Amino acid sequence: MAKAAETDSLDEFLSNISEDGTHLCTVDTITSSVSKKDGTNWIIIKFTVTDDTSAIDGEDLQEFFKDFSHITLADYNEMAAKDKREVRDAKQRLRARLISLGVPENQLNGFKDYDSLMGKQAHVTVETSIGNGGRKFVNIRDVALAEE
């Protein structure tokens, strides 16, 4: 059987690397940020790939969640139906991620102890998509705690 030709072209090598699949990662940081563009509040979870068998070992994967923790019940009640749906969907996405990172359901309301999640190991499943203008996006599809 013929041996596969080795490549010495960095462009060729990089074009063949795929983030798609499941990678062992560590929760590196969880931060909050306010967009300068439109004032949207975000919670950002950064995972670092810690799988030495992965072509992207050492790279970061980030997941963004709209943060509506500053919205009061009175604010919510005055929102249009479309905006209420956005708030509910965003809260459900964040709740699902926190559960997948081991936060018990009875601790989800008002959860702020993000430091307790740092260093946890998880299997992160990602999928790459191409947006307008050919920009590549790496989307986190699933997160499951690794066995300890």
C-alpha cells in the first residue's frame, strides 16, 4: 500500500484541520460583557481544548448567551410578545448549558457562582458553518461533563 504523501504546505495543512466533532475541553473562563455596538449584555463561556489527540489541542472555543438577568418582572410584563420570547429562549439556553455543566436545577434561579464551574472538564461537540461573506463560525452544539 502506498504511503500517504506528507505535506509541507502550511496552507494545505490548515485547510484540512476541522473543528467539527467532539473535543475534551476545560472550562477556562466565564465572563460577562456589554456590546459596544448595541448595548446587549452577554455571558461568554470559554472552553480550552485539552485533547492532545485533537488537531485543535490548546485552542479556545467560545459560547455566547444573551444575558437578561437585569430585566425585572415589570420590564418583562411591558415587553412586546416577540421580545418576551427572546428573553425566555435566552434564559432556557443558559439554563440548559448550566445544567450540562453540573449545576443542579434547584440552584439555577439567580445562579451567579460561575467561578465554581472553572476547571471542569467537558466533552464539547462543535460544528462549523459558513456565514455571509465566507466567514467561518464554530458553533457549540452540545456540552457534557467528562467522567471524573
